[in-house]
Amino acid sequence: MSTHCTSTTEVQRVATGEAHGKAILLGEHAAVYGAPALALPLPALTCRATVRRTTGPGAGVSRLHLVAPGPHGTPQEAAGDVPEELLLLLRAFAERAGLATPPALEIRLDSRVPPARGLGSSAANARALVRALDAFFGTGLDEQETYDLVQVSERSAHGLASGIDALTTGRERPVLLADGRPRTPSVGTGFHVVVADSGSGGGTRKAVGMLRAAFARNPDHRTRFVHRSTGFTRAALDDLAAGHLPALGRHLTDCHRMLADLGLTTDRTDALARTALDAGALGAKMSGGGLGGCVVALTTTVAHAESVSTALADRTGARTWTAAVAKGAGHDGP
């Protein structure tokens, strides 16, 4: 834990911090019960937080400006009260940094991560804000402290939070969260993913609560779900390391069917997955909390990704984004 404390007369007048979106490839929901989860960074979906000292009276955050993509992707700005999850983060940061009376602040979040789509919007906002606060106050937070603060916000926003979003929104390589520890998995050959927006907000908190209630009624269902999800992810990691993309794709599609059986997909996300497969994707599945949100499809080359992306846009009208994953060795730690 950082012990450096900066007085309010020493802090900068403005500072920024950045993060980005993410997509879950395998293991969503099961991760909160201890199963492994694999996520990919989406560097094109950026989020920047700007913290500025204001001249108004009082202390604490005086105003929040949030600029985020609207229903059709057009940036929309809203100003108002700070949401509860970010208030908790700010209080936790102040405690960590030893700031008894921070100056009056204005926060601006400029995000390209669509909210409520399972792409890590809340985690990206929180991570960008922590980085901006760290730069503003000169607290010198390390990665563990940054992660812990993001998790304060994530637990408030979603109820249960495995930590995969908090990790991946700050990484450049895929992240595997297993046994409570993050690491970078081996990637035997490069590939691309296409992310398609269903156009309806996901319901992470609702989905988490729905599964928790169902598993409380029948613990055997939880055991089977965690076992199956773990099997898909472990097999996929082997194929990922070996560069066996067709087999990796089949695991994604099988996982989609499992999540559909749990009631987590919608007609729209099912249709997007089918369209991606019909267009030649190696595999496709819902990604994130479900009950809306996005679908992720596995492709090989840039041209392959563009072909699938075009088919999704033409046949379904969905917004799409692509991300490249490069070949690379695995190692412990993110």
C-alpha cells in the first residue's frame, strides 16, 4: 500500500488516465465461482478520465461529465451526480492516499466503450479514473493497488465481480484468471476477433443474481456448470497455445450453447452468433453478462475478420469492432 501523501497545495490542476474495453472469450459467470476465465483487451475502445481542480467551494467531486456512445454509436454527454460505484472508489482512493480533505474536483470520462454491453465499460471507467487520480495526487499506486480500487467499483456495480474486467481493461495481452491468479496465456498463432453489438443493454447484475438464485435452489446445477465451463476453457487454452484455431472456435460455440441453456442469451444474440458462423467465423458466442450485450466471433486474418464483420453489419445491422491477438509466449502474471 502506498504511504506517500500529497498535500492539496501540491497536486496538479489537471491529470488524465486511460484504459480500454475488453471481451470475455470463455468463462463468464463461472469465474465468480472459481472457474478459469479468458479475456481479450479491446484497445480500440478507449476510455480517458480527466481530473481537474475546480475553483468552487467545498471539497470532493463537484461535477461529473460522462461522454459515452449512445444507442447508435454517436457520443452523448451527460453531466450529473457521481454514481455510487465511483463514489465508493473515490472514498477508497482518498483513504489509500491519506487525503483527509481533497480539493474540489471535476471529473470527465470520455469513453468509446458502449455501456451495458459486457465490454467492460464500468471497469474501464474505474481504471481510467484511478490512473487519473494517481497522476493528479502523485500517489504512485502500484498495479495491485490500482486493481483493488477498480474492484471496489466493480463489486458495487455488479454485485459479484471475478476481477477479469478489472485486469483486462489495463492489459495489452490476453488475460487468464485461474485459481485467483492472473497470467498471460500462450498464443500459438495470431488471430482476430469480431465483436458485434446486439443493440440492447446487457444485464450483468440481473444475470448474476438470476444464476445465484438458481444455483441456491439446486447446487448440483452450479457444480455441473462450473465443471463444463472449466472444461471448455482448459481445452481452449490447449488449442490456443497450439495454434489450433478451428478447435478453439468450436469451444466458443459449445460455450454459447451452454450459456443459452441457462437462459443468458437472447433471440438477438443467438441470431448474431448464427450469422457470424454462417459468414465463416470459426466460432461465436455471447460475451459478458448476457441478457443482451455482445457476441464475439473468432476469425483468422484481417480479411477474414472484415468479411465476417461486413456480413454481420449487412445482415443484422449490428455495430462491430475487431481486435487482433498476436502470437506470443505465456507467462505468470498478466
